[in-house]
Amino acid sequence: MTPGFILLVILALAVAGWFAGRAKAAAFPRATGAARAHSLPSQHGWFVAIWAAAPALIFLAVWAAVVPGLTLNEVLRAPAASALPAFPMERAAILSQARALSAGQTMPELHPLAASLASVWGAAATRYGMIGLALAALLAFAGGAWAWTRLSPRFRARTRVERIVMGALLGASLIAILTTLGIVASLLFESLRFFSRVSPLDFLFGTLWSPQSGDEGTFGAVPLFWGTIFIGAIIAMLVAIPLGLLSAIYLTQYAPPAARRWLKPILEVLAGVPTVVYGYFAALTVAPAIRGFAATLGIPGASSESALAAGLVMGVMIIPFVSSMADDSIAAVPQSMRDGSLAMGATTSETIRRVLVPAALPGVVGGVLLAVSRAIGETMIVVMAAGLAANLTANPFSSVTTVTTQIVQLLTGDQEFDSAKTLAAFALGLVLFIVTLLLNIVALRVVKKYREAYE
Amino acid sequence: MADHSLNDMAAGQRASNDPPKMEARNVDVFYGAKQAIKNVSIDVGMENVTAFIGPSGCGKSTFLRTLNRMNDTVSSARVTGEITLDGDDIYSPEMDVVQLRARVGMVFQKPNPFPKSIYENVAYGPRIHGLASGKADMDAIVEKSLRRAGLWDEVKDRLSESGTAMSGGQQQRLCIARAIAVEPEVILMDEPCSALDPIATAKIEELIHELRGRYAIVIVTHNMQQAARVSQRTAFFHLGTLVEYGDTSEIFTNPRETRTKDYITGRYG
Ligand SMILES: Nc1ncnc2c1ncn2[C@@H]1O[C@H](COP(=O)(O)OP(=O)(O)OP(=O)(O)O)[C@@H](O)[C@H]1O
Ligand SMILES: [Mg+2]
């Protein structure tokens, strides 16, 4: 008795309920005024259908969770099961073979005991399947029938359905929120485990990052924080802020409408390029070019993976982000400001420099903060182009590493789950999460306040 | 007055016994294919305040904006005819529009101070035109302009506060101070009081009286009493044409055209 079949049965009952409810409601005497039926026939139909389906589905979800345990219990009580070895690994292997066999899979090296248990398993599964089907169908029928009896011309099926829909929507949004909370909680929990081994002060202020050294490693994260800021908040922003702002100014103030229609979507395509593409562009094209350039200039410490390569490409990736925020902010400055300045005899560029950009600045700053929070959380480009060496250097031609790169590094490959190395990844993730969260909150505040100023 | 009979058309459009500061001849304005101003000729005198009145949509703002070429900022707008300032054609290629707008200032319907300090608002024009030779000089210009706009006593202790944090009437006087800080010769005002309460309006009207003679002033207004109070010359526009132009007292007591009379007595508009 597959769950799919039970679902089909419930669905069929719900459809039947819909028609039954509608038919009953359609037969209500037609009246006008206060005696008029409160809801449309189809709304009565929906009421019955929901009552048929919802309790049965909830039951099915619970049932699906408990049935494996019940089945296993039954199998273990069978006489053949007494021959099972006591050693847990072996025992589990035989049981899982038996289960697979009962589900119709074939396998080469079969334990003899598994074959005899498989039939017991199959029988138990079938029985519980039947019970499940019967209970679900009964519940669906009972729910639908109860709902059906409640229908009357005065019954407010419409309001009820509305309430149920609202509940379902609320449930959907709660799932998203609870998932986020769960992730944060696990991040927090694992980080606490990490901090019970490594002092938070050493972690936050230590300047030596060497997770592989010794038994426990050394976890001073300052070089990582520096690398992240150097690439994401300094080099990338040196590229993205001027280019993004200038392109926004061109698009809002100078571009003829036709050019704007073409250029804006093209610019936004930049935001749609997968970051892995930027990553290999950075690693294969930009990084070698920069190293060659540094070598011809004779700059020491130039490596094939450089902060500059990752930062430049990340800056390009962020341009559309900054530009569209700046575009919105400049467009939100009232036309009367522009007119006022032009009427004073200011040129367009003076007007932009002295009135529009200062007036739009809070919005632009908010956009930049959001862009920074995106840049420091960005992973692919830095993994491919920034390198792994935890250097504390301001030389853009040398290799630095970032928080995200190290998280990837710590979690890939074979690791015991509770080694300090693995747990360090959670602590890094927590720091990253807190920083980007704060950046986002501040940025949204700034942008919102600025919006209000002109409304 | 010798050409009085010769140029019948222009006769009524002359600013009587007042040297013309700006002269418009046969001006047409189009927005795309639509004509908003039709063959308007008018003189704006130096000594008098000139009021433009007329029903909504008749082209008062449009015509006013031709006088400092603000219509250049509307891409669909096209102006033909001739407009001179002290005899120089302001639409000729030699005319520098930046220079023109410094000489012909404008105050808008809705107060539009920049989101900067009061001081910086007034200093804006002198700064972009390089009129002040130092901090002390700029301070003097700011003070003089605010005094002329009748705002100095109210704001002298809070010059560093934002210009947008003042009352509407104060903001509008700040905009007037901002306009006169560059020592313009003409000031155009497009319904400068329509967003203000009666007390603030009275202050602006008083200010216009004080500024009269120092600057040529043109004011667009929907308020007949205001036109009668502040102006010496009144021009009545209707459907893009200049119907009648004359002494304010004449226009309001004894209009020559029935359309003017109907409008003034409130029969339409
Ligand atoms: N930017 C523009 N583009 C197209 N048409 C315009 C534009 N500005 C004004 N017009 C049109 O030109 C005509 C004159 O408008 P204008 O604003 O000069 O009238 P107005 O006399 O100032 O009216 P109001 O008293 O309501 O301010 C109107 O028909 C208007 O629709
Ligand atoms: Mg107007």
C-alpha cells in the first residue's frame, strides 16, 4: 500500500466532498434579502473538500512517521529474529537487507537470515499500509460528512474557507522563518562548542590562522577578517562605487530614453551571471594578467592568486547592484531640486555634483552597505581566485584568504564532525552572519529614512 | 510714442513710461506638435511689477519659463520668435544660458530649498558663479540676501540648520533670498504663494513691494486680489494668446476686452 495510493484516495474523497457540498448548497431555496444564502455553492464545496482532505493528510503525515518503528517492532518479535546477531552493525545490515528485499529490490550477497525476515517485513508493511489506508479514508469520509451536515443557507462557508486559507499562508511563512531560526540556532550551538575549546578572544583577535598545525590547530581569525574586508569592502568597492554611481548618473541624467531602455537591462544582466563564471574569469584571465603586470613592474610578493584579481572581478559583479540602488535614489530626488539648481544658472554637471548626489547620498550609502554585505558573503570568486594563504598584508598583489574561502576549506574533505577544525567553520559562519545582518539592518534603516524625507 | 499708430499690435503691449527690460516678439511655444503659446509679444518693464493672469492651462508658466530658457530642460519644448534682455537676443547662439539664468532668476510654485543648510542654500548661486572672493565676502552676501528677503532676523542664529526644516513661507523666502544672492536683474515668480497660508502670503507680497525697482519682477498668480495688490502692470493670457496687457488699475477697473472682463469678474476660469 504505497503512500501515493493513499494520497490518491484522500484526494478522490476531497473531490467527491467538493461536489457533494456544492450540490447541497445549489439546492438551497433561492431567496433574497436577509434570507439569501451567505456563500456561493462552490465555497460550500471548498469547505467540505478541505474538511475531507486536511485531517486525513495530517493523520497520514503522523502515520508515515510512526509506521517504520511499528513495522520494525513486529519483525523483531517474529521467531526468526531471535537468530539475529547481537552486534549492532551486523544486525542493522541484515535488517536493512530484509527491508530492501521486501520492497522488491534484488541484491547479490544476501544474508540467509535476511531472506526469511523479508517475508515477515513485507507482511507487516502491507498490514500497516492497509490500516493506514483504512484510517485515512475513514477520517476523510468522516471529516467531509461532518462538514457536509453543517451546510445550510446561513452557514458562512466563505468566511471559514477564507480563514483556512489565511492559516495555510501563515503556515507557509512560518516554515521559512522557523527554518532560518533553526539554521541560526545550529550555527550558534556549534559555535559555542568551538568556543569551549578555543577562546573567543584568541579567535577574534589572534593573528595566526593555521588550522592544520599541531593537534588542535591555531585559530586566529584576524587575517581572514582582513582578507575579507580587503577584497570585499575595499578593492571591490573601489571598483563598484565609482563605476556604479557614474553609470547611474549617466543613465538618469544624460542618457536619452532610448539608450536607457537598452543600457539598463544590459547592465542588469551582469547581476545574472553565475558567480562561478566570474570565478573562473578571475582565476584564469584576470589573475595571470595581474601577476604578469606586477612582474613587469618588479613588485615583490606577486602571486598567481591575488587579492586584486578577486577584488576587481567582485567589484564588477557588484556594479549593477550599486548602480541600481543609486539610480533609484537619484530618481527619487524631486525634479524641483534639479529645476531649482538649473534656474540658478548651474550646469547639469554642477547640479548633479552639488545637489542631486548629496541629496541622493543616504540612499547611495545604503546601497553600498548592502553591496558590501553581499561582497563579503560572496564565496565562489574568492575560492577560485583569492587563495588560501592567511596573509595579513596590504599588498593587493599577494594572496590573501577570506572567511568564506576558509569555511569551504574547513568543511571539504574528510573530517570528524566535532574536530575543532570543523567547528571553526561554524564560528566563522556565525561572525559572517552577524556582520551581514548588521550591515543589512543599518542599510535598510538608512534607505528607509531617506525615502521618508521626500514623501 | 510716435510709432503708436504705426505698430498698433504692440501698442498695448508696451510697458508704459517704463524702460523695457525684456522684450518678447511673436513668441510661439510648442510641446511636440501641441502649441501652448501663440504669437505673444510683450515688454517687461524695469520699474514695475508685472503680473501674468489667466485660466489654468493658458500658458502662463510656459511663457514665464521662456524668459529664462527653463523650457530648454523640457526635451519636447520648442520656442520660436524673439526674446531680448537689454536688447540681446537670449535665444541666439552667443547667449550663454548659464549667464542668462544668473541674470534672470526664478522662484517656483512649490518652495524648493536644497537639502542643505540655510547658509549653503543662499551661498549656492554665488559659489557656482564665483561671486565671493572669500569667506567674509560670502558671509556678507548671505546676510545681505537674507536681509533683503526679510528672513535675516528669523534665521540669523540658525544658519547651519537645514533649509528644508523651515515653515513653507520661510522656505519660499529662502528661495527668494537664494535667487537674489546672485544679483539678478529680473526675478520670475511662478505662483510663489499658492502653497502658503495668508500670513506667509502677506509677507511675500510685502517683500515684492520692497524688491520692486531693484529688480524687474514678473509674477504669475491665480489670485486676482494679489495681482491687484502687488503689480502695476497686468497681462491676461487665454488659450495661449496674450489677450490684454495694460496698467493693473486699468485692467481691473476698465478692461478693453470682454474676455478679460469675464475672467476678472469670475465668469469663467
Ligand atoms: N512639459 C510639458 N509637456 C507637454 N505639454 C505641456 C508641458 N507643460 C505644459 N504643457 C501644456 O501647455 C499648456 C500650458 O501649460 P502651462 O503650465 O503653461 O499653463 P499655466 O497657465 O501655467 O496653468 P496653471 O495656471 O494651471 O499653472 C497646457 O495645455 C499644458 O498641458
Ligand atoms: Mg503654471
